[in-house]
Amino acid sequence: MKLKLIKFVALWLFLLAANTFQVLAQSQNIFGVFKQCPFACRFIKINRDFTFEQLLDGDLFNHERTKGTWKFVGDNKIKAQSPRPSGEPQVKETSENRNNFLVIVADSAGAVVPSAEVSGESNGKSFKCVTTEDGSCEIPKAEKFDVAFASYRGTHKVKDASADVFLVQLTYDKLEPIIDEVWLIEKNRLFVANSDGTFDKEIWLGKVSRKKAKKLFP
């Protein structure tokens, strides 16, 4: 009985060591910073602690960073995911003596956000509307309402009992798209999987030098 137990433990340790060696062998190839700059620049830093950081920069971005985690799903292939944005939105409440609530959704620059969903419950009945081209929609008066756009969903609880106009400001961290991708790293190149799981080997992020990486991610 003891001999069988010893053999089992030995086999388990062997398999663990083999798996660790495989991970380390892959890891040496995937760690570092990769970049792609067709118009705006996308930088991805893959860390040894199973985390990553993305940096977007260029005309449409301003050093916007996203962090997430990754795991192995194959040889030099990893699944990268960032958390879904959440939290209460920033809301300015005012009063116009309306019979209902007017909700206006905008981004941090003040540009209106059409197609945002505003929903909730009033007097036991559910309601839902979608903002129009001017970023607004009307809902029944309620104690709170939800705002959803892209991958974000948050709840605003009415603070001023006399308020009936609500300017909802979605800051960048609320509008930030989530990362849910599979990456393949080969020969200092990072390829992003298509929706069908295939890889276009004509498009990639190239690995940058350690000196450049330290400047981007100090």
C-alpha cells in the first residue's frame, strides 16, 4: 500500500514538473511588449504573473490603459480577458418640473451617446428605452434607473427628490471596450485570433526592445 502511494506521489510530481517545464518553455517566448501602429498604436505587455496591460495611443486615444489576466490555451497560445466596466455613472441632476424623467447620456467630452439603454422599474412596472440621436430618452419617474451601453451597465439612484432631468456622463473607463481575445505568439510576433478562431498571419503586433518596453510601461 505504501509502495503504491509512493509511486502515485512520484508520478504526480513528475507530471507537475513536466507541466511547469512546458509552461516555462512557452513563457520565455511570450513575455514582453508587442506593438502595432497602422493608424493609432496598440501596445500589449504580457507579464509573468498571468496579467497583461494594453496601451492605446494616437489621434483617437490618449495613453489609455487596460489591464486584465491571461491563461494558456495551447502552445504559445493564450486567452486574454479584461474585466467588464461597472460602477455608478456620474450624473448631474436638475429640475424642470416635468411629469416624467428626461435622461441624457453623454461621454466625458460632452458628446451625446445614442443607442444607450435606460431601464428600471416604476410603480411595479418595468420600463426600458433607448437614447435617440440627441442622446436622450424619457422614462417614468422612479427611485433609480440603469444605464447600459456597449459592455457597461451601471445604476443611478436618484438623490434629489425634485430632480427630473438627469445628465449621465460615461467616462472613458465606462466606455472602455473589454478585451476577450486569443493571442498566438510566434517568432516575436503576436497574432490576434479572428472570431472563428483562425489567425491572419499577415497582421501582427511585433515585439519591441526592452529599452522601448520600459519607456512604455515604466
